[in-house]
Amino acid sequence: MGKSMRGYRHLLRWGGAWALAAAALTAPLPIAHAEESLVQTLGVAAGQARLASMQGKTAPDFTLAFQDGSSGKLSDHRGRWVFLEFGETACPESEQVALSLSRISDQLHGLPFDFIQVYADPSWDDIVLGTGFPFEGIQARPSPEGLPSDYLIGFVPACYLIDPRGIVVWTGGGFSEEALRAMLKEQIGPRLNFPPDFATVDPYRAEQEKAFLLTAKEDYAAAEPLWRELLAQRPDDAMTLLPLAGVIYHGKPKEGRDFVDQQLAALGDADTPLRWQLLEAKAVWTVAGGAPDEAIPLYRQLLTPYPNSFRLRRSLLALTRSVDAYSDDDLVLMRHADWYDTDYFALAAAAYAFQAKGKSDAVTWLLQQHLPSKFQAALLALQGHPDQALTLYQQAEGDPAPDPATASRNTAYFEILDHLEIGDWAGTLPFADRHFAQTPQNAMGPVAHLLCALRLHDDAGKQAALATLAGFKTDRAAYLFGQQVQNGQAVVTSETVAPFAHDQHRLVGLLWAAGALEAQGKTADAVTAYTLALQSFVPYYSDFALIYLLRAGLPSAPPTPGS
């Protein structure tokens, strides 16, 4: 079941779902508040319970907003069967359900059956750019008046089958097409005289779902050949080509970028969704590869067909303007550009900008923005309430919480960040161990150990982490910088950080440098390192809550906003 988890999202955000930027920010976009109605983090278990509790009840009515500017009501579809899905284009599981239901809707054309997809995406351009297949059904967004609380469950996809009387007869999350067809055949088939072969899934689609599940489990070695076999059968299928590009990139970044370049060359100047989605992937990976200046023209090119995309505008803003120069409109744009990852990158981007502008109410302002529980937990930690933060975080994490002993490397990485940013130093350590054991080429594990040992006053742990980092073998510029600072071979200034300011490993490199300086008693220099980390914002690789919390614990650090 899809969750609003930044690690899962970052890993699987393929092609059109990955976005950073395009074209200049001109007039402010109208802010669409409707997506906030889909952001109520109850915890997974509570959300599942609320979803299941809808069965047997009349589906609460709400207004649907359509792309052409018109609107309608859910109740307008009384007398017909309705499959209602709440989702977002950047959630792979949500898009898999939408793809299955699009195929089913096409097959049931002429029967009283409607598939309605309600998106959390903040604009129609974001929806069009993120949809990687020909959609069959009704696409809608919530109207500004929002949604009834019954639909606020904290994750997507969330699906409801509604009978002609308006009664919810089935609910669920992510399911295979085979399972969806079996359910619909049982619930509706006898009443609507379904085709005899309705329950049979196209073999190509069945293999596509296998490849998707392997990718979701991060088994890229097994997924890649299966995606390649599928692409050979249907070379123009974006729902195969884009995941394949992502799988190649996550294992072999240069080969992934080359693959996308080859596909773009074959498409030429064709004005097709696939071309724009591939161009978006190239833009994102260009930034991740440490070449943001080369990516900016790509983003501007993307904005030509998608001028109202919040996420593209947000990303260009991140690359072309320093956080401390954000205007109030910029902060609103950052807040609304992506509901799914609010707790990750909009967190103290807004708080930092408020502080830089001399405002002391940043935390209060953020808490008023209908934010997910994990976000609020980080803010509680910033305000000096770690116990309350941990309790709220555990509620948001759901049941069961990830197990450090079996967590994947990506889950372990993002659990490290989550636990660090709420000040749960002891809870960070097992995930740091797990991550370093799985990816010894990534310094996040020992860096996290160092930071936690400093705050737990664990001298033995501090010395062990420093020894590991001193002997760390790497050719990554950000890591080498952290190591050089630790060895007294480099100092932290805006000039020395500039060469890797947009590198995806920047966060770990600067935390390494700051932790080493703390360990040496150079508090003022450590504050400088944290401050520079705040100033070099890169979407997907920044964690302002964490940096704020670490910096706030130092005696010479500026006060945290709202404290």
C-alpha cells in the first residue's frame, strides 16, 4: 500500500513523476488548497481501519473539479457502479491501480460503470505530465471546498467500489489487476453480464506487474531483464520504458542517463508525453549528478508545454534562488508544490527563510499549514519536546514500524533521517548499522553514529565513528571534503563548499564535517557547516529539520525559530 514516505517515493519516482524544474517564475500560480484535504496522517493502521469502516455506508458526497474548469458531484453517478480511487501520479502503486482500471474501463465501455480517479497533485499540468499511459475514465481533483473527513486516511491509493444506490460495497489499497478483476467479477459481473474473458489478464500486463513488484522490493538485478523483455515487445509503452530507465539509473547512474539520452534521440522533437517524461528524468538525474546549471535549460524546455506545473516551478526556484532570498509567495509555492513530500523538503526551507527575514513565528506558521504528523513531530523536536515528537512520529509511522534487522538500504537511510530529525538518537543507531552494513560505500551510517554519539555523550561511540570515517575510502567530492575537515586539511566556508553545493551527497558530507568539528570542540565552525547546509537546498537531498535540530543543540548556534 502506498504511503507518504519520502524514501519510497524517491526510489520509485520514475520519469514523469520525477521533477525538479523549468522556466522562469512569473506571476504567482493560484494556490489550490484541495490537495491539503488528502493530507491527514493517521498512521497506517488507523488509516486502514477508517478505509475499511466505509463498507456498507453511503459514500459521502463531494464536488469533483475537472480539467476543463467544470465541476460535478460524486452523487451525479448514482444509478451506475463507480470505482473511486484517490491517488497521485508520483505514487507508483496508485498509477498501477489507475492503469488497471483504465484497461478495465475500456473493456466495460457501454456498461453502467465509471472509473473516477481523484488526484492529490496540485495542478492539472502536474497530472498530465505525470500520467504515463492513455487514461480511460474520469480524472478529477477535489474542489477547493475539500473532502469529507471519511476519505482522509493518510495514504494512497485508497479505493472504493460504490454500487448504484451510492453504498460502498468494497474498499482497498494497491492490488494487482488480476485481483481487481476477480473482485469486480464477483461484485458486479452477475449484474452487468461481463464478457466471459473478463477475469483474464493480458500476459504482457501480468509480466509488467511482476517487474513492478521486483522493483518495489529493490531487486533491480531481477527486475531489469524482465523490464527489457517487456520493452522489446512494446517499445513505446511509457509504463515499461520509464521504470526500466529508473531501474538502470539506480544501479548504474551513467548507464541510466545514457539510456534516457538514446530514447530521447529516437523520439526527436516529437510532442509526446513520453518525450517530456524522459526529459524530466534527464533533468532530475543531471542535478543528482552534480550539474544543476546544465539541467536548468531542460527545465525551461519542460515548462513550455506545462507552464502551470507547481513541481517544475518549485524545482527551478530551488536551483536558481537561495533559500534565504525566498519571498512569501515562494514559500507558499514550496508548501503546495508536492503534498506527498512536505515533511521532507519544505520543512525548514520555509522556517529558514522566515528566520532569515527576521521573523520569529516560523514554527507557528508551519504548524498552521495542515501538515502531516511526521512534519509536526519534527517541529516539536525543534521546539525542545523530543518525547512528544517521538510519540507522534510512532503514531504516524504506523504498525508495524520498520525493523532495522530486515530494512532495505533505502528504508534504513530514510529511517536514519526520520529518527535524527526528531532527536531520537538511540533509535537512529540500529538503522545506521543496517545501512552501513548494506552500503559500505555510503558514509551516512558512520556519520549518523558520530552525531548520535555526540548528543548521547558516548565517548567510545564517538571515537569509533571517527576512526571509521578516518579510514573511509571514497572518491566522492562531498565525502572527501568531510574527511579533509576531520583531518584538519580543509576549512568550512561558502567557497570550499561551492564545488559540491548541488551534489546529492552534500548533506552527508556537510554533516560529516560538522560532526567532526563538534568532536574537536570547534563549535563555531560546526555552526558554519550546518548553516551552509541550510543554504544549499537541493530537492530530494535536503533535510532542514535535521540540520536545524543539530545546529540548535550547539551553544553558539542562533536560536531556532519559534523556540
